[in-house]
Amino acid sequence: MPHGLVTRLRRVISRARVVAVRSTRRGAAQWRASLQLRVVTTALAIGLAAITVLGLYLSTSVRDGIYDQRLAAIDREAAALTDQVAQNFSETATASDGDLQQLLLDTITTLGATSGSTADEYFLLHELGSSSQVADFASRADLKDLLITSELRAANVASDEDQVLQAVGIPAAGDSGAVFPGVIVGSTVQATPDARYEIYYLYSLEPEQETLSFVHRVLLAGGFGMLALLGVVTWTMARQTVTPVTRAATVAERLAEGHLSERMPGARGTDEMASLARSFNEMAESLQDQIRRMEELSAMQRRFVSDVSHELRTPLTTIRMASEIIHESRHQMDEDAARSAELLLGQIDRFESLLSDLLEISRFDAGAAVLDAERRDLRDLVMSVVEQAAPLAEKKDVRVSVRLPDADAAADFDPRRIERILRNLVVNAIEHAEERPVEVTVAENDRAVAVVVRDYGVGMTKQEVEHVFDRFWRADPARARTTGGSGLGLAIALEDAHLHAGRLDAWGRPGQGASFRLTLPRSAGVQVEEPPVTLAPASHEPGVLTGQIPVVNQAAGPTPTAIPDLSEPCDAEGRATPAATDVEVH
Amino acid sequence: MKVRVLVVDDDTALAEMIGIVLKGEGIEAVFCADGDSALGMFRTHQPDLVLLDLMLPGKDGVQVCREIRAESGVPIIMLTAKSDTLDVVVGLESGADDYVSKPFKPKELVARIKARLRRSEDPGPERLVVGDVEIDVTGHTVTRGGERIALTPLEFDLLVALARKPWQVFTREVLLERVWGYRHSADTRLVNVHVQRLRSKIERDPENPEIVLTVRGVGYKAGTTR
């Protein structure tokens, strides 16, 4: 049982600690986050300290003042009373103890009735050390033994004519147990020539105590009031200062998001805040101006490229038609002229593709490219592109194999653009394959479809992979260009992929080939996080030809029949190649 | 009879080159270098086909196209240096049947011209009915309740292609091949624009077509005969 209790207790404590730590953290976070909170808290802390010190000083002074005054009054009054008693004693002759007894009783009664006396109780005691038959007198007998201690009496007797003051606590009447402050004044008086009596006056300081409590209450209330006022004042002031800063921060954020026409309100005025707003707005204005100028410049450049491309088209048409006419009649020319006609036509083709690529890029730059998406199956498009590339593959003696998933790879895309990307990737792969195989793999999952085009040819270094999508960049400038191509193909392909919210990634290693992966979302515009197939392959040897359909320009070997399950190779591939140069372009 | 083509283009070198190419195909070319005189030339020479550049001094190609279309159904092929969506669509909507983007190959141009000049071989008397519209294929007329509806030859061909097989849904690619004579897939906007033009002429309410129906995601088909 105790064990269980301990465990529970421990659990409760640890939970409490967690809560405490959490709330502390939350508080600390708020403290750090809010300037206003910091200002108000600091002001309150300083205010509290100041008011406490001031309050203590005030209450001490007031208390001392009140008590000192009262004590002086008591001292005077007691002396007067004693004089009166002494006079009374000296005027009355006392013959017997009985007379003395009567005199003492009368004195006590008289004292109680004396106007100008504020003492609460009176005590008449025969002198300490003397013996007397006459009883002591006290207006309240119960207080006599309690308050008038032997030390007090000894001091009183020793002080002779002077008065003795002693602070005491007076228990309140009844059983409440409350004790009020009081003062006992002691003196001696010669009752008869041979009998000295001690006389004591008890003064209650209860009224003073009450006054003091009242003063304390007022001080406390005043202090709290001051503190509250201070809190409100600093909060308001901090707010007045912080609000424009917060507003400036918000506006700056909006500016950063590209809302360049955002401005800070409150710029009219002469105070510091208005000046802040003005400077801020001036900054924003100049920023907007700069950006607008840059945009204009860039738009002008883009328009220039576009215009040049357009203007070149008409003469190019004439040149093309003329060169074709010449080309057709080349058989009637001499050898050199005929060859020239062939070269002319070939170069015009190249010129034309360069021009159309330039125009396409300028359209992307101008943001004028429009996605004309429709639902199509990527498998069909891949097949069609591979079939179109067959003559080139045959010419280059490259085997192209295609692996398709069983499930449909339908997605929303612009077939013209995607076909262009695929053609580019496949033709590039064939051209760089160096008579080694090219593998085209289509994969799909719930959210995306993808195609990987892999060759085992020259490959690329890491630097080359990083630049492969750059405009007019060529993997190997020294390499003789055997086919046309503008150097814009992959740049356009990347733009096309982005237009679909898709991705185009490249991988390569020198001597081991290159791999390009195009990933497209199933639904237009949805961002793809995880492509359905890995880019970098595990093996750097061409896969065994099993089940690929179709195989273009197939080498002699067993005829594939089985269709492979793509989901497995997808997982098996790539994961084990951390050293692979893998660049993903988004 | 020799076929005559009116070439409206301000680039004289290109126009002359087109003339040379057409001459090789046995086609006679007449030239016009600005938009303002194009309509006059058209009326004078009554060509079988018009090749029209979109960017012209004076009236622009779109305006000229509208004016010619207003008085004739003659095939019009636009020559355009801009393959940008908007220009092509504006050109087609102004009444052009087809377009060729510069720079084009001579063979491509000739193929486009021939496709538009090709008269369907005489199939014998043939009458088709789609909805409440009657088509006299031989007489090249379309009537609704005895009232004649004027269509350009291209619109007529489009309607006939659909009406001959009312049970079949035609994809845009198939229509491009049947009506425009494209072998490879081309700009399917051609089909869209001309279906809109055709509907605006033969439908009672082009917003709710009854003659040429859209089959979502596939293409078009003829409406049912009532």
C-alpha cells in the first residue's frame, strides 16, 4: 500500500513539474515575444519596489510621530496626577491605618473621576520592601499582578522621584485573547511621613493603534492604486509605441511577400511615429520603383527576344522555300553546288529549330505559356515517342527497351508538351548511349506518374548534372555535334515539367551513364512529394532483357514474354547508392 | 480549269517565293501587298482560295478576313508568324479555315492548300438529316424548314462528316484528318473554333446545341434525328 501511494505521489509530482515547466516556458516565450509585456512588467516591478520603500518609510514616520506625541502627553499627565495625589496626601492627616485605607480608596476614586485624566486604570501599591497592614488598591485587580512586574516596581522605587515608563500589552476584557498596546507609568508618592506608596497609571494606546491601522490601510490602498495607475500608464504608452512598430512589421512582411504597393498608415503628422511611417513608405516606394524598373527592363528584353524571333520568321520562310526549290533541282547542278544546296537545307532546319526553341523559352519567360491539359495515359505517349525514335536508334545501333506498369498511368497533362519532353529525353539518351542500351521505365502510384529514361553511355559528372538544365549548356563543348539541337531542349523540358507542377530530375556518373526522371501529378496542379520511381539506379549494368515491351532494335536473345512487376524494382533500385550524384531540380 | 490563289502578304519576297512554289504545282497566284486593296483584288480575281498574312499594313489580316468572309465562303488560310494562342484563335474566329505558321515548308503549304481545294468526289445524290436540319450533299445546301442556311465549304464538310455517321463520336484528331486533311495530330483548336462557328449558324440556341453535340472528354457527334 505505501509503495502504491509513493508511486502515485511521484507521478503527481512529476506531472505537476511538467505543468510548471510548461507554463514557465510559455510565460518565458511570451516574455521574449512581447515588448509590451516586458515594458509593463518592468515598470510594475520598479513601481512596486519604490512604493514599498516609500510606504515603509511613511508608516514608520507616522507611527513614531503619533506614539512620541502620545507618550509625551502621558508623561505630563501622569506627573500632574502624581503631584495632585501627593498634595492630597500631604493635606490629609492620617492617624490610623483605617484612615490611610480610606484615603487611598478616595484617591483612587478621585483619580478616576479627575477631569483631564486619560489613564484607564490606576494602581496604588505600598512601597516594595515595606510591610503594611493596608491593602493595595487597584482599579482592576486582575491586571495588577499581570502588568506590574517586580522588575518594574524595582526600577520605579530605584528611580526615586522620576517617572518610569513601560510598554505593555493589555489583554482585552473577556476571552477574545486580543492584546492592545499600552503604557504603564510608574511613580512614587509619600502618603504618610513614613509610608511611601508606588502609584501606577495604565494608558491604553488602542486609539493610536487604530489610527495607525487606518493610516496603514490608506497607504496600502494608495500604493495599490498607484501601482495600478502605473500599470495602465505604461501599458498605454507601450501600446502607443509598439502598435506602429507592429504595423510596420506587418507591412514589411506584406512587402516581402511581394505586395509592393503596401504602405504604412499614419504618415501624416509630425511625431516620431509619423516620421517612421514616412521613412518606411519612402523605402517601400523606392523598392517598388527599383523592382518595377527591373521588371520593365526584363520585360523589354523578353519582348525583344520574342520580336526578333518573330521578325526572323518571314525571311526564314522565304529562305526555306527557296532552298527547297534549289535542293530539288540539285541534280542539274555540279557537285559542289548540289552539296551546298544540301548543307543549306540542313542548316536551315537547325536554324529553324533554334528559333522555335528561342520563341518557346521567351514565352515561358514572359509567363505566356499556357497549359492545355487533358487526361491521357503516359504509357501511350511513351510508346509513341519510342516508336518515333526507332529510326534514330537503329541508325545509332542502340537498343531501346520500355517497361510499362500494368496499372494505368493516366494523368492530366498537355500531350504536346509532355511528348516534347519525352522526345527530348529519349533522343538525348540514344545520342549519348554509345551503342549501349537505353531503358525507359514508366511507373505510377496514387498521386503521380513518372518515367525514367536511363542510358549506360558517357554519363555526366556532378558539375555537369548541375548545369544540365541550363540554357545553351552542352555536356561536352569539345564533342562534335552530330545532330542538331539548340541547347535549349532540356531548359524547355524543365519549364514544361514545372508548368505541370511536375519535376524533372537528372542523375549521372561519368562512364556509367545518365538518368532522367519526369514526374507528373495525376491531377493537374497538385504538388508531387514522392515520385513513384527512384532516379538513381542501383545497378550500373543494363538490366537483363526480360519482359520489356516493346524492344526497339532488339539484340538477339530470348523473346520477352512476362511483364515485370514494377513496384518491386522501384523499391529495390537506388536506395543503396548514397554516393550517386543525384541532383533534383524543382 | 486552272486554280487561282490570292496571296495577301506585304513581304514581296515571300509572296513571290510562294508564287514560284505554287506555279510548280500548277496553281496560279495573284498578289496583293496591303490590307486595304485586298477586298478589291478579291472581287476582281474571284480566287479559289486566299492565303492571308495576319500582319499587314493598312487593314490587318483579321479585318480583311472578316470582310471576305462576309461576302464569300471561299477557303481562307492564314499565314502567321505568331503561333501564340490568342492570335491563332482570333484569326480562326474571324473566319479563316486553317492556318500555317511561319516558317513553313513548301510541301506543308501546298498540302494545306490542296486539302482546302479538294472537292469531295461526286458521291451521287445524297441527303442527310440531323435534328431538324436537312443537308443536300450534292447540292451543297443546308436547309431548316425549307429555309437555306449559308455555310462555308469547310463548315459544310464538318457538318457532313458528322452527319454521315450519326452513331459515331468523332475525336478532334479524327475530324482534323477527315475535314482538314491533317495526317498527324495538329492544333485541335481548329476544330473547337469551327464547331463554335458552325453552331452559331445552324443551332437554334448555340448555348444548348442540338445538331452538333459535345461528348465530354472525347469529341463531337451529330444530334439525333427527330
